[in-house]
Amino acid sequence: MARKRRLDDAELLAVAREQFVAEGFGASTRTIAQLAGVSEAILFQRFRTKAELFFAAMVPPGPDLHAILTARPAGEEPSVRFKEIAERVLAYFREIMPVLLPLVTHPEFSYERFVERYPESPLNRLITGLQQWLAMLEHRGTLAPGSSETVALALVSSMAGVALFERIGAHGGEFDQALVRGTARLIWVGAAPG
């Protein structure tokens, strides 16, 4: 009789993520184990607590940083590139919002602790990559001195906010692209040198 292949953590976490997105933290670990084809005991051998399973499962899917930050022509005007980046960041938040909402509303969630535990978390990599690109522009004199972190925060938080408002039904569930580009333009103009 052939032995069942071992279910790897990525497959197990995908099943758990689906259940946590659908049912929140109240999702049954027994159901998760059954859907994954393992016993609940095996589940708790790999993840000591339900909270540990939850946080591991709810690491948002990764952004394509190359597509977001560098897949544009190198000589392109930075302000045009910034608007395109804003749209891609918004697209990423639209994609991860179903995972992000249950994650950040968990009573034990703390962004600092989450990043400490998962330093390669996609959201952290996105913010870091954006800050690095903006710091390069700051170094070239394209942005005001000392503004790269502020601009990154303004862009990420505004695009996350737009995705959240869309999720709750504002603007019929999707903001007009001109409004998104206008938001990016205002952030960019505010960071102009001098």
C-alpha cells in the first residue's frame, strides 16, 4: 500500500488561509485539518497554537516588485512612473485586501511584531523597495531632501485606503483611475524639491 505523500506547510497554509478569509479567526482547526487531509494533532505539531497557524497562513501573497517598481523604461519621467507605481500598488492592495482585513483585525495583531516574525513579508518588502527607489530619486535631487520615507508612507497608506474603501463598496467598489492618478500627483507635487 502506497503511503500518502506528506503535505507541505505551503499547501497546509493555503487551506488555512482560505478558511480564515472565509470565516475569520473563528474558522475551525478541525475543518482546516480535514480539508488539508491531516489530523488536527498533526496540524498542532506544526503550529503550536491556532494564533500561530493564523498568522503564518495570513502572510499576504507577495507583490511582483519588479513589475511594480522596475518594469518601466529607465528614462521615463519619474512623475509618470510614480503614477504607474501608485496604480500597481493599488492593484496589489485590491488583491490582498481579503487576506489583510482578517489579519489586521485579529486582537493579537501588531504590525511591528508581525514584521519581526516575518521580515520577508510581502508588504514589508513592498514598502522597503518603494523607499529604496524613492531614496534614489531623493539622492538625484528629484525629490525633496528627507522625503523618501514620507512619500512611501503617503503612497502606500493612500492606496491601501482606496482598496479598503472599495472593499466596503465606496464608489461602487472601484474608484475612477483619474482619481487614483490625481492622488499620486498630489503626493508627488508635495515632495518636489524647493
